[in-house]
Amino acid sequence: MTAVPIEITCADGFVLHGHHWPASATAPRRPGVAVITAATGVLARYYHRYAAFLADAGFDVVTFDYRGIGDSRPSRLRGMRCRWQDWGRKDLDAVLGEAGRRWPGAPVSVVGHSVGGVVPLWAPRNTEIARVLSVGGQYAWRGDFAPWARRRLIWRWRVVGPLLTLVCGYFPARRLGWMEDLPRGVAMECARRRPRMEDNYPRAERADVVAVAAALTAPVLAVATTDDEYATPAAVRRVLAYLPATSHEFVQLSPDVLGHSSIGHFGLFHSRHRDDFWADSVRWLLDGENPWPEHVR
């Protein structure tokens, strides 16, 4: 499957770089568009094999790097102004607008990984989303981290991250082998995250943050694994609590259910899950059928 490079201009003039994966001409159905939103500090190409899989199933698929990440990283990251919320309010919003122009009338589903499962809550155009598959969707409040990983994750996000960010002007995570480098605003927001989403923003913005999230009406299937150190049940439910107008379910899968010994926060997008999680996820994206009803929490 050959992807086509695309550029998407946001309302503030910032240009995002991504790819369009054309729907297979031999697929039995053309179910619309699937937009994949990445985890924090993860390149869009991490999801390319899954994107090609969805294209084979008949979707036109869009992958893209958030501003400050991968192909959408400016030549100088130090001093770049970018908050976590911008990835939804500006970036995903522009991608949804582009999808509406390219495929008018086609339903648009979002597959969001980690914070990618939260960015639809920040996009004003989220009213145009037809369905959401949230995989490990959470916004990294330290109190929700799994107890067995909490000390390590707090050290990473609340000690090392902010210290290096203050020194370098951005978080040089790639040098540590952790992830892609992060803009200063994103790194500092991760470090200072508060349990109520709206409390992470100036008072004048808080009501709007909650209102935009509440405007999402698309059904949401939230999936996490029992060995996910970030997306614990408390973390997933913390996000779903901002969606009063949606029908949503939370499914928690143990690795043995999918025939594996471990999965973690990033594993479900590995190609070894092509015949289990990937194949089952298409059932939700095509018809809104929860493939794992016996694992609803």
C-alpha cells in the first residue's frame, strides 16, 4: 500500500505534514475516513502499518504528525510555542476540516492512541466525528499511573522532563531514547498535570475546554490493557467523564485474551496484533459493534 504525502494548513497558518492511505479498490465496503491521532512524542509512522491495514478494509486513512513532532517539527524546536491542547484545538481540528473538504459527506472516525484519545475532546470540529476508538486514551495525571510504575513515571515526567526542558528550551527526550523531542509547553504541561482537565488552563479558558469536550456526540469505545502503566481504569474514566452526550464503553483486555504474554501501553499497534486486535477493531469502526462485550468494565 503506497501512501500519498499531504500537507494540511491549520487556522493559525502552521503546516502539518502527514499521509493519505487510499482505500483499497478491492475492499467490499467504503466506510469512510479514519484519522489516526498519535501518542505524545510518537511519530505518525509508528501507525503506518495499521493505517495500511485499515485502507485494505476500505477506509481512506489520514496519519499526521502534530506540530513540533516528526515531519511537522520546525527547524528550531527551542522556543516553539505549543501546548498539549493545541494538538486538538488547532491540529486535529484542521485535519477534520481537510477530511470534510476531501471527502464531503463521508463519515470520519478517529482512532486515538494515548493522548490521541483525548485530542478529539479539544477539537471544536469534534461534532463532525462519527465514531471514536480510543486506545489507551488518558492525559497522564500522576495519580492515575499504575502503582507498580508510578515512581518511574513520576521521575521521568515530573523530575527529568521539566529539568531538561528548562535547560534546553524543549524536552530532548530522543537523546534519552524515550520518545521524540517535545516542545517546551507540552513537556511542562505533562509535568504539572492536574487531575481536572480544565484546571490545567487559565481560568478564562476553562469553561470553553469543558464545553468543547462535551460537544462530542460520537460513540466512543475506549480500550486499554491490564498491563498498561498509563491507561489504568481510573485514567480512562477520567477522560470519559467529560463526554456527557456520548454513548461510551470501556473495555479492558488482558494480554492472554489476545494470545500474548504482555502488551503494555504501546503494543496494540504492533503488527503482531494484525489478526486479533487490528481485525477486531475494524468491526467497531465499520458498524459500531463492540468486539469485546465480555470485557466491558
